[in-house]
Amino acid sequence: MLKIYDYKGKKNICGDRIHEARTRQRMTQQELAARMQIEGVTLERDSISRVEIGTRFVTDYEVVIFAKVLGVATSWLLGEE
């Protein structure tokens, strides 16, 4: 049985930084979803929204692609910088 945990009330630690990087570039959630799909990760706009508000888990490979698409370091997305 898989136990799902929240961390500080959220299901991910990168959503705030993804939102910050996306809005800094004046990119819509739909545009981010499209760019993720070009890189091979299928996400819909509502999935991006749920990532950003912390109600959706983010896999390790998604973090890597989010960083690539947004032009930021994975460590920054994970709050290490």
C-alpha cells in the first residue's frame, strides 16, 4: 500500500517556484503545458494549475523538464537556491 504524504500542507515543493518562473516570463499555463508536451511530458493546463497551487505531485522527470522549459536550475525549483 502506497502512503501519500503532504509536505507543509502541499503535495510538492516546486509549485511556487514554477509559478514564479512562468509568470516572470509572462507565459500562460497553457503555453507552459504546450512546451512541456513538446519535451515529451503530457500535462494539461489544469495539471499546471494544480502543480502551482500544490495539490498535484510532481515526478522527478517532470521537475527536470520544468527546469529545462523554464530556463532555471532544478535546484532552484526545489528551493535549494
